[in-house]
Amino acid sequence: MSNKSDIWPELDFAAWRDTAITLQLWMQIVGKIRLALTPWVNHGWQVPLYVTSRGLGTSPIPWDGEIFDIEFDFLAHRLNLQTSLGEQRWLPLKPQTVADFNHALMELLRQLHINVRIHEMPNEIANPVSFPEDRIHAAYDAAAAHRFWRALVQADRVLKTFRSAFLGKVSPVHFFWGGFDLAVTRFSGRRAPLHPGGIPGLPDAVTREAYSHEVSSAGFWPGNDAFPEAAFYSYAYPEPDRYAGSAVSPGARYDKNLREFILPYDAVRSADDPDALLLDFLFSTYESAATHASWDRTALECDIGRPGRVRAI
């Protein structure tokens, strides 16, 4: 594709709000299936979804000596299930209530003899309604869902380039279905103060385990009712002194309410070189966090990885 608007599509939250909310709830059901069956990994890394060449998928989930996976396919607009026994099922992605989607998905799992029980209340959602009872949210605009995935493809690609320039502990680039955001997190290697918790819809024990060590985290979200704008973000925990006043990329700002640096998605997609602007934002915000918190940058950092080229040591 040579058209920048195809590569970095328009993503107006207000225009696809209803679909975004419904899709987030559907993804929480799928994510909670993975959560219920997968051994816990540090910082909750066992629960996210991953960008795929067709949408967002779980990666393999262990089950009764076998594995299966679930993928949101935003090209064919269906939810695909497949097992290591060669069985396949799918559901259409179309306008349908959360309750109907939940019932249909659980029925497919029963057909495959995958027995799983999930916590049926959404997380990190205002005024949550249990999945089996939610007949409020039922929107699905296929074109909007496809644009969202296309934006994730670009964000995932650049975040993975950024991730390659770190020798220390660093998360995969993964999509958290609770916050509905794509994220990558770097760690200093030092313990962090106990997180105070209090994130709505998220158990304090989960939050505290996630933030058990110092981090600089960055990512992308498509917006929500509280912040109705697609944006890239970057934050540090604990936030070091003078971090908020750091000079970062053109068009970026520090949001005092979110306690994060924000770079609007529209600023990236309209830039002459979107990749360069986004990488500058990611590196400049990380460098501010690492410098002000006195991370051992010499030991933790390296050059950006190059395809087929071994890192020099």
C-alpha cells in the first residue's frame, strides 16, 4: 500500500464509539477464557492478545494436554477457534449483543469439549453489566473494526522496533483487553514502591503485581468516553521528579489527569514520516523517565535491532 491513509487509517473515536465499546467487551470474554486456563506469568503477561496478520489473537491456550487459540479476524469478520486436534469452529462478527456473543462462544467451546468458567463481570469498564445479561451493547461496524486493526498493525510494528533497542527486561508488545490498549513496558530491574491500587474495575492485587518493579511503559489506545481521542501514550511508575516537564516530541503533551505523555494518533498519521515521529516520542519519553530515575542506561540499552544482523557485543 502506498497511500498513507490506508497505512495509517482515520480513527475517529466518536464515529465508531459504539462498535469500540462492544468490541472491547467481546475481547474481554475471549481474554478471560485465556486467563482462566493459562498459568499466571509475571505482570499478567499470560492474558493479553496479540496483533496477527488478520486481527487479534490469543496465541496458544493450554487445555487437557492439547492447545487451542481464538482469533478476531477483521478481514473475514469472524471469530476463529482452532485446536491442536485439528478441529475448527467460527462465529460471525456482526451486530449482536454481548449476551448473544457470550452464549454463542461458550456453546462453541462446549462443542469442542473445552470446559471453562470465567468471571462474567467486565474489568476497567464504567457501569459494568455481566456478559450474559448485557443486551445494551450490540454494535459492530465492520469497516471501523478493520480500520482499528490496521492502526494496531502500524502501532505494533513501530513498538516492536522500539522494543528491540533494550537489553534489560522488557515485555512483549501485547494488547490488554481490560484497558483496550497495545503496550510495551521496559523495566529498570529495581523493585517499585507498593502501588496504591484503586484502578476502577481492576483488583488491587493484580495492579500491585503488575507494578511490582520500576517501569517505563508506552503504547496506543483508540480512545474512550473519558478520553475520546486515539493516542499514543507513555508513562513511568513510579513517576520521577521533573519527568512531567520534560521536552519531548513536537505535538506531544503531558496530561496531568492521566499522568502520562500523550501524542495524538492524528499527529502521527498526518506527519511526513509517521514512523520517525512515533519513534522519537517513544525514545524521548523513555529517556526522560530513565534519566530522571537514574536507571543504569549503559547496561540496559542497545541499538535498534536490524533484520538478519546479529547484535554486536
